[in-house]
Amino acid sequence: MTDSRNYRRTDDMKATKRWALAAAAGLLLSMTVVSTASANHPGQGPCQERGGGFYGGNQGGKQLTRMLRHLDLSDAQKQQVKAILARAEAERPGRDPEAKRAQMERHHQLMKAAEFDEQAAREMIAAGQARMAEMRLKQMRVKHEIMQLLTAEQKQQLQERRANRMKRLDDRF
């Protein structure tokens, strides 16, 4: 009786050791991937987006290019789209690290103040919303301009793809 209990305990201990070893190996592997990604892109974390935005780059630009990918654009349309996107990218204001740093400092000061300044918080929120609204307006203007390049058949294709996507979303939720 004692032998079977000890045998079971030994098996449990071996399984626990194997699990701990596998977890440690996984952690080591993930740390290696993160450090490699950081080394390849100094100043960028593994989850931070480099460049991009709506007009191109890693994440946001994909929504526009994905929209056009399946439409079989003519060479002339492709050139016009490239010109529109290049112009929009040139008009986009550059990033201002000093302004971002100042905004973060104001936020930090607001959080560590003894009394919460609701008016200052509202002003910070309103400024952020105004920037986002302006950016979204520019995105919509570019998308509209590109939509005007499409033929009636391409617009119909796009409408069908949107309907299918919405149906899939409805099915999912």
C-alpha cells in the first residue's frame, strides 16, 4: 500500500517538474523573442507600431489596402490611388515628441496632485478628441476620394464584400 502511494507521489512530482521545466523554457523563449525584437528596432517595444497609420505602414494602412486588394484595379487606378495616398501622407503632420512628452507630463501632474482638477482633465480630453476627430476626418476624405476612382462594378463588389463581412460578424456575436 505504501509503495503504490509513494509511486503515485513520485509520478506527480515528475509531472510537476516537467511542467515547471516546460514553463521555464517557454518563458525563456518568449524573453528571447522580445529582446531580439527590441534589438532589431531600438526604441520600439515588441507591441508598439512603427510608423503606419491609416495611409500605410504596419496596422492601420492595411484596412485601406485590404479593401482594394480584391477589386482588380487597373494600372491607372493603382497609380491614382498611390498618388492620393502619397499626397495624404505628405500632408500628414509629423510626430512631435516634445508635445507628446509635455502632454504626458501634464497628465502625470494631474494624477499626482492632491486634489483632482476636473477642468484640466476635461481640457486634456477635449484636446485629444479634437485631434482624433481631425485625423478621422482626413482618413474619411482620402477614402472617399479613392472610392470615386472605382467603377460601378468595383463598388458593387466592395458592397458585397462588406455585406459578407457584416454577416460573419453577426454570426460571431
